[in-house]
Amino acid sequence: MGKHVFKLPDIGEGVVEGEVVQWHVAAGDEVTEDDPIVDVMTDKATVTIPSPITGVVSSLSGDVGEMVAVGSALVEFDSDAAAVSISEPGPSVESEAEPEPSSEPEPAPAPEPVPLAPEPSAAPVASSGKVLASPAIRRRAREAGVDLSQVRGSGPAGRVRHADLDAYIAADGAVSGAAPSAYSTKRTGVTEVKVVGLRRKIAEQMTISKRTIPHFSYFEEADVTELETLRQMLNASRDESQPKLTYLPFIMLALSKIMPDHPECNAHYDDQGGVVSRHDAVHIGIATQTERGLYVPVVKHVEAMDAWQAAAELQRVAGAARGGTASLDDLTGSTFTITSLGRDGGLGATPIINHPEVAILGIHKARDMPVAKDGQVVVRRIMNLSSSFDHRVVDGADGAALVQHLRRMLEHPALIFM
């Protein structure tokens, strides 16, 4: 049986190294040709690299989160085939999106809020003595009173799978009888999750934004009772080809309508060159939570859309981000970002600006509230708005003026279409 050294291949034009995001194999595993062995993230894409041969993995080079240079040894195999040094597998590209936009994109010097291409979620990494298992399995073990360190894992690197836990429970009888009381079992476990891949890119982007941008935040509430009436009426009369309207398309249209009066807020700031680029086009990034982390798909040229078009494009780019099919163009180029917490909207937040943009708007759940109107207490539909601005280039009065102008548009939605 010969030794085969597999080297990290050239996986993209100009790429010189890649980050190990997830290993699919461990030393001692038998693999067949084309079985996935590792996920690698570069500045261009995330790729799944398949095994070039059939054999047994004898050693791996590079821990999860470690950068590996193109051409350096990645995996060593034992195989009956003639011993060779392999470097040209043919990785499978999962996506060609890249760091950028933002749940929570931009042009100027090609901004990129939150990264990159879809990638498999990094599994918890166990240091010596730690048990590799998914959160679902850990929860099952807690509920059954099982110490996972006693369960023999059959997965890569000894990872505990559901079948392993089922077998242990069946043999040990750990589940017989009533489950332990929530108040009788102390929880002492610690799960270490290495910050790699997309999560690391998000962390870097947020650090840049908070370290370099002096944020100031501004809060307001808007009475969207009339907008809610309009929204329900349009949804009731829409045809099958038209998407259901939420508040977001109206807010996007309102922002595109008023941005010419607030050009300092629809901009990028190049703090290295000391230049603010104010954009005529309104490209709105929509912070979107996905299983892989926070993305910011972008709806381009909102100023040229009607409500149905804005809703359809929003649905398309957000769906692509969640499904892992978003293109680089879908995830870059925003000039202003909206972050919506939806049903979990709360009362307020201090959203972090999507660098190099200079402003961001947070919208919260609309709810019926008692308010004083014309000397009487009446029930109205109220939505809270949170915003943050880059105080280096946007004065407090200018940020407040944008939000107040937006509030008027939302409270009198006919203005959006005039």
C-alpha cells in the first residue's frame, strides 16, 4: 500500500491560500474517490474538495480555522494505487458569493459587509477531552441524563451521532423511568465553538465598523395605521403573480423617495482617502439571517421600482441568500442598509453600520397601542424605528431629519407615490 500526498489545489484565480472550514474525514477513515474530504473558504468562494482516490486517510494537515497555502500538503492517503503527489482534484464550488453586504455590500472601494459564499456551518470543535456532538444530540443527552463522554462516537474524529446515542440508551437503560427533574441536575458542560469561516468574517466586519465608525443612534416611532390599511387592501387585490406585501417594500420606496433630500445619508465614507461618495442610486441592503450566518443581499435601484417590483426583488435576493445561491452581485453594492428584527422586533436597538456606508435603519414589530389623538385615547398601529449614523460625516440634525422625513412618509403613505 503506497502513500499519496494530496496538496491544496489552485481553487480560484489569484487565490494563494484558503481557510479550513470543516473536515469531513478523520485519520483512519476509508474514503472512495470523489467523497467530500474538506470545505475550504477563500476570498472568492467556499469549495468542497473531493477525494482524488480511494484509500485510507492516514493524516490531515490544517486545523479548522487554519490558513493553508495552495500547493501545500493537505491530506495523506494510504492506497493500493501507485504512490503519487496529487494536487489537481477538482473542488466543487458551493457558491461564488463573497464577503459582503449585511441579514446586515457596497460599491466605492468594493465594500463587503458580511462575507462570503454559503458554506456548511462549522461544527463545534472539540479540544482534547471534549465531546464532538451537535446541539440537538447534546440536548437529547441532557434530557435523558446521559453523560456524552461515556458514549462511543462512530462519526469522524469520534463525533457522536444520533444512532450512537440511541444504542447507548438502549443498552444502558438511561431513559427508563421518569426523566430527571430540571431542578435536580446540574449542568457543567462547556462547548467550544471555533470562530471560523463566515462567522469569522462577520466578526471582522463588525469589528471594523465599531472600531472605525463613531456611531450615534436615534429613535422614533411611526403611526403606520394608514399604511397597514393600504397594505391589506393591496394584498387582498393582488394577483397570483404578485408577491405578498410586507412593510419593507413601502419603507424601501419611502427611503428612495426622500434620499435626494438627504444625500449625506446615502453614501460611503473612504476614511483612508478622506472622501465621501454620495450616491444618486438607492441600493438597499437587507440584513438577512441565514443558517450560515448574517448576509446582506442588496436590492438595486429601488428608486426605479414600484411596490410590487421592490417586494419581488427583495424576495428573490433574500431567498437566494438563505438558500446559498446568491451571486456576488446580489451581495454587494448597497448604499444604505435596513435591518429588521421582524416578529422579535423589540422596542429599540443600536444597529451597527454596514461599513463603508454611513447610515443604517432598524425597524421593529408593528403593534396596536393606545395613543392620544385629537384629545381622545385611540388604538393605533405603531412601529418603532432605530437608526445609527456615522458621526464623522453625518451630523445629528441631519440623521434626525432623515428619520423624521421617513416617519411622515409612513404615516401618510400617499406621499410615497406622489
